[in-house]
Amino acid sequence: MKLKSLFAQEGLRIVEKEPLARHTTLRVGGVADFFFAPENYFELLRGVTLAEEMGLPLTFLGGGSNLLVRDGGVRGLVVSLRAMRSFSREGDLLEAEAGAFVPEILSFCATCGLSGLEFLAGVPATIGGAVVMNAGAFGQEMKDVLTEVTVLENGAFRTFKVEELPFSYRSWGGPEKALVVKAKLRLFSSSPEEVRGKMSRFLAQRKHKQPLRQQTAGCVFKNPAEAPAGYLIEKAGLKGCVCGQAAISRKHANFIVNLGGARASEVLSLMDRAKEEVFKAFGIELSEEVRVVGEA
Ligand SMILES: Cc1cc2nc3c(=O)[nH]c(=O)nc-3n(C[C@H](O)[C@H](O)[C@H](O)COP(=O)(O)OP(=O)(O)OC[C@H]3O[C@@H](n4cnc5c(N)ncnc54)[C@H](O)[C@@H]3O)c2cc1C
């Protein structure tokens, strides 16, 4: 029986050949063979179990703000968490489903004077993606505010205390195939004015340095110990370098921008060029921060 009918029998909806460019901030890449956006834990568990029983490869998608999807698209089932987006507050604790959108959480925090997440102002992530990437800025990271992370792994839900996870720079270190479904964060009470003020200051710094109005996937490379990747790429003479409809940002050389209709192959070719030139000039190997998925 066809996969779509099997899912339909269980009351689950999947879409065939969904363009993934629609679901990433860089807006490039091919289609997902099958795309599934569960609305609750029951649907999520049923859908993921079905896919696993059928041996389909699974790819998880949050806000798509750190993802480069290759032009040939993604085989198997892409699971988007974006419809599981609720969050709630109890005192200084905030509990959020993986698909909760960080900008929405920040606007809630600004309204009720809850402080601790301001460093993520301007980051179009989901909580799940922010946990997995251990998103960070201005000297803070997700691990500093997390208390618990709940995952779905091998058909069962399991909750980790933050101390049980080996977080590091842009990595949560959790089980490789686990799907983050929920997180608890410890924030602290402040005033709406203070929280808003801090967010505005961070956002102003970002706007000054980063191409926030353009289509990007954030920083392309991790910062090596020696120097920031953007500095190295700029010093290697690549700021503004263009390939087709993709370009290394003139504002911040660690961002690649989609000028309109770029192909993933163009972005990848700029990434290769940056790695080559930085290695030639400084003997430093850049490693990707963006997650590259799919087939060429
Ligand atoms: C304008 C802009 C600014 C940015 N600024 C920053 C910054 O300051 N600091 C920073 O660290 N990053 C920054 N980023 C990058 C990006 O926002 C972060 O890496 C973010 O954590 C990615 O979250 P996401 O929900 O978009 O994840 P996605 O891009 O959808 O996914 C990223 C990875 O996590 C996996 N994943 C996503 N959700 C789950 C889940 N629930 N369970 C298991 N795996 C999952 C995906 O499979 C993928 O491997 C920026 C990006 C943009 C576009």
C-alpha cells in the first residue's frame, strides 16, 4: 500500500514532494519525498513509528534556519515540528514544545518581564533546533538556560536533565537519532522594560553586523579557535564573492545570502571556495556550522 494511504488510515496527513525551500530561511533546495507536520505527541509517535517500521530515513526540521537542503531534495520522511509550538510558564520555568518559535517566546518574555533568553533576539529558530545546535550568542548558550530536554527515541519518550547531556559549541551531544520534543528552561523575573531594552540592544548589534534582512542560514562556519570564521573569510578576500544567485555577504563574510532563486550547488560552491582560500591563506580548516542535508 502507498505510504500516503497508510498514514491516512491512521488519520495522519503527509504531503508528497514538498519543496523544502519553503521551510528554510535560506530558501534553497529540492523537495522532500514525504513531509509530515504532526500537531501533537500522539500523531508524532504514530507517524515516526510507521516510518521506522517501513525503513524510511527520517530527517527532522525545526525553523530551517541552520539548514542547507541540496538541490536533489531529501529521501524518506521529513518531520517538521513547527505545528507543535505551544509553551507555558510556571514561575521562572518555561516549558516549550520543540516547535515553539523562539521569536514568539521572546515576545512573551518581553511582555511578562521574563529574562534569560534575550541573547536569541533576531534568531528565527525553534526551541528544538536551538537545543540541538546549542544556539548561542553574546557569551550565552542554550545549555545555560536549559534544565531538561525530552526526546523521542526508539519509540519511547525520555527526559534528560541538562547535566546528563554533553553540550559543547553548537552541539547538544544527545543521542544521534533522537528527536527533541520538549524542553524546560529556567529564566528569571525581571521587568518588561529591562527585558525589552536588552533585546533591543542585542538586536541593534546584530542588525549592524549581520545581513538580517536577507535570506541566509545564519553563520555558515563554526568559529575556529584562532579567529572568527567571518574575519578569516574576509581576510582571504572573499567578501562579496558571487556564484550564480548566491553571494558571500558584504556585511558579514560568514553569511551566504540568497540573492533570489539561488541553487544549493551555488551556495556549496561558495562554501568550498571559502574553505580552500582560508586554508591557503592561514592553514586553518573551517568546519560547517550549517547542517547540509539531501542529495545533489
Ligand atoms: C538570521 C539568523 C541569525 C542566526 N543567529 C544565530 C546565533 O546568533 N547563534 C546561533 O547559534 N545560531 C544562529 N543562527 C542559526 C540557527 O538559527 C540556529 O542554529 C538554530 O538553533 C537552528 O534552529 P532551527 O529550529 O531553525 O533548526 P533547523 O535549522 O531546522 O535544524 C538544525 C539542525 O537541528 C536538527 N533539528 C531541528 N529540530 C530538531 C528536533 N526537534 N529534534 C532533533 N533534531 C532537530 C535538524 O535536523 C538540523 O540538523 C541564525 C540563523 C539566522 C537565519
